[in-house]
Amino acid sequence: MHNSVPPQKRKGQRKGEAETGREREGGRGSGQEGQSVHKEGRVQLTSSPKGVYINRHVRRPSKGCKLLSYAFSFRLLLCHSRGSLVHVGILMVFCRDQMHIPRPDVFDFEGITMIHYFTDNWEKVQNFQARPNDILIATYPKAGTTWVSYILDLLYFGQQSPERQSSLPIYERVPFLEFAVPVIPPGTELADKLQTSPRLIKTHLPVQLVPKSFWEQNCRVVYVGRNAKDNAVSYFHFDRMNSVQPEPGDWNGYIEKFMAGNTVFGPWYDHVIGWWEKKKSYSNLLYLFFEDLVEDTGRELEHLCSFLGLSTPIEERERIREGVQFDAMKKNPMANYSTIPVMDFKISPFMRKGKVGDWKNHFTVAQNETFDQHYKRWMKDTTLTFRTEL
């Protein structure tokens, strides 16, 4: 597990890295309120609308990327973002211009393709203590995780804690359990610190690797499946813009890799079928489909409320339905992951299209025929079916 640099000086810390008393006072009374400056490796936030004064030295990174200093500067970004989104933008430019994160290599882990960002904290993931009222949101990557996370957060806390919607990004409200990268605390740590009840927690783990405490505590689980073709396209563009994911290469090679099950978190087929089979023996699991959510979000909201035992008024459900439409979420900095500097929105946005059938813009005729044959072989023994168009 990677740790960011804490405010106080650590053992072995280089001279000049710790905050000095002079630096702590440096922003006060300077007459430069609200300014953010980066020069010679120093980040200075002299004030925020709430009167927060921060002065820090951030090590100028080398070409190989000092991940420790990267994490430190991003923690400051998150801290200050509560006061001003303007400063988020300034620090984002600093981080992206100055930092380079090497893409990880893939390796076999427990029978599936993985990267170290999802296994570095593995012992704590497997020993995670779920609570009876926890709600686990499970999906294969790029199958509607953020969408359903946001819906559930609004259902439970939209009225109770409306300030969350403008002050906390979705990845803090709904921690990613197995995620362990330097730029944010590990998912297990974020989940343990949640003050909300129920806790909303997300995972991309295949069903066999989910921490056993979720089953022992009989937690409610919401799984979202998405048709393989659109899922592959969305995952490809996500890998292109996310530097903590492996290098995807071109589309021709990527679709071959997807069919072979060599994308992170393993074969799509095993993932969706594994959770579908779990549904037969675990009654507290709701299996949703991305295509159904696109077709009629209001109807699927009703299904969610029924499963969760929520008596949400019709007018509130309608407000939530409007708030979670794709265009609204894509513009929302607390939902669109634009505050994560490891994602390059110049390549592709985190929320790209959110449609059913976009695969037609990527698959060649030959690729589609090959994929269909491969799909039939993998899915011939299951009752699970998906729609590839509406």
C-alpha cells in the first residue's frame, strides 16, 4: 500500500520537505488572497473563501515520477476543493503538467488478469469487515458503476445530506473497495471512515473474490451487467485515458484481448455469469442491466427502491431520475471524475457516451462476426441474456 506524505515531518524525510512555522504563516496578511502559485516545485495556496491557509513544498518530480509527492499534492487538491473549484483546476494543471505515472504491467492473480493497484492492499481487502446494512455495488469495469452509485447515494442521502452533492466527489461517498493508488486513500480505509448508514461500497471483483464478510453479514448487493460489445468499447476508451490502467494499444488488438479474457478483472463472460449464478443462491442480490437503465431509468429506480425497502416519494424519484441523466452527470465535477489527475480528459472523458449500440461505430463486419461466434461458445450454457441495441 502506498502512503502519501503527512503534514508533519517523517523519519527519513529530506531537508526542506516539512512545513516550517514561517511557511505556515506565510500566506496571512499577504494581500494575495485566493491565489495559487506553483514555482520551483512549490505549491502555495494563500487562502480560500473559508480562510484556510496552506503552504507546502512539493518535490519537483523526475521523469520516472515520484508517486509520493504526486499523492501529497493531490491530497492538498482535495482538501482545498471543498472551498473552491477554481483552485482544483489550478492544481490539476500543475499535477498533470508535472507528473507522469508509468502504466502498470498485468499479471495473473487468483486466476484472473490483474494489476498491482488492485492487489497491493489485498490482505486488508479480504479481511474487510462488512456490516449488515452495507450495500455492495458490483460490476465489471465500465458497466454503469458510477451511475448506480450516484443513484443509490441520492436515494439514501440526497435529502438527508444535500451538501454532500456539492462537496464530496462520488469516489469518496462510494469507496472503491480494492483500489489502492497513491493519489487517494485505499478503498478499505475510505470505507472504514464512512459516517453514513448504510455504507455504499463498490467493487469490480468477480464474485469468488468478494470478501466473505459481505456474505456472512447478508449484505444487500446490486450488480449491474452491460452487453459485452458496448462494455468492450467503453473499457477500451477508459484504458486509453486512465494512466493507472495498462496500455490498451489499438482497437484491433484490444478486442482480441477482451475476447481472450486478458483485460483487468478477467473475462467479461466469467464475471457476468458468476454473479448471475450467485443470484440463484443468494436472495439479497439484485441483478440490473445497463440497457434497462438507459431505456427506462424511472422503472429501474422503482426496482431498486423495492429491493432496498425504500418508500421514496414519486416526486423525489423523479428528481433523482432527472439528476442522474447522462448529460447531467457528465457535467457534474462531483460525479464525472474530473478531479482525478490520473485521467486524461484530453484523450477521452470518463463519461463518454452512455448509450446502447455504440459498438457499431467500432466493430468491423469481420470483428463482429468473430465476436458473435466467440460469444455463443461462452454463453451457450447460461440463461443470462443481454441486449446490444434498443
